[in-house]
Amino acid sequence: MSESLLGAVRARLETLYSVRFGQFASVGFVGMIVDNLSLFALVELTVLGPVLAKVIAWELAIVVIFVVNERWTFSDYGSTDTDAIGRRFLRSNAVRVGGFLVTLSVLTGLVYGLGVWYMAANVVGIGVGFFVNYSLESLYTWRVHHDER
């Protein structure tokens, strides 16, 4: 690799894994609580199974996560007009589908393949999907690699 390419890769990684990473992880923890409480309530209090309940719990958590990330983690990025926020919300949902598919695959595999309790499987899946979500949200939703402050 050329020196300039290595420098560009290093700069991109520094942008991604800065203080914002800790903020994103903190917000993700709040989202995980919303997700798990919703999942547990939907499975235990309705006739929904773990997979369908996970889809609903996921979207509830995504709304909470987006709002907090918009106001705190990525508050320096992007326009604050309603249309721009709406576009970022749609991009966030589209981007998080990748992390969700990872999370749902892990949950499904652990629950139905290995007999793991659905709540434990969900936590493992969220952990695995976290890195997919952070990378895609940073690069696509808020575009931190562009200097759009």
C-alpha cells in the first residue's frame, strides 16, 4: 500500500473511532434496554414468537437510538431542517437493516439451532450487530468522513 493510501485509511479510522464511538456505544446501550424490554413484553404478554417480536422491538429501539444520536452523538453533522432529519432517519433505518439482519440471524440461530433462551440470544446478537451499525451509521447516515459541520 502506498503511504498516501495508508494515511487516508488511518484518518478514516481515527474519524470513526474517536470519542463519538463511546457516545454511540452509550446510546446503543439505551437502545438495547428498549429492545430487550420490548422483546420480553411482546413475547411474554402477547402471542408473538421471538422472531416477530424482535422485528417490532427493533424498530422501537431504532427510533429511540436515532433521536439520541441525532441530538448528541452526531449533533455536529448535517443540517437541522426537518427534511434533512427525515432523510437521515430513513437512511438510518435502511443502514440498520444490515445490523438487524446480523442480530436476527444470531438470535434465530441461537434460539432455534442451539436452544438458547431468546433474551440471551438477543443480547449476543445485538453485540455482534453493533459494529456493523456503528460503521454504517457513521459513514452513511451522518457521513462523518465528509467535513459537513
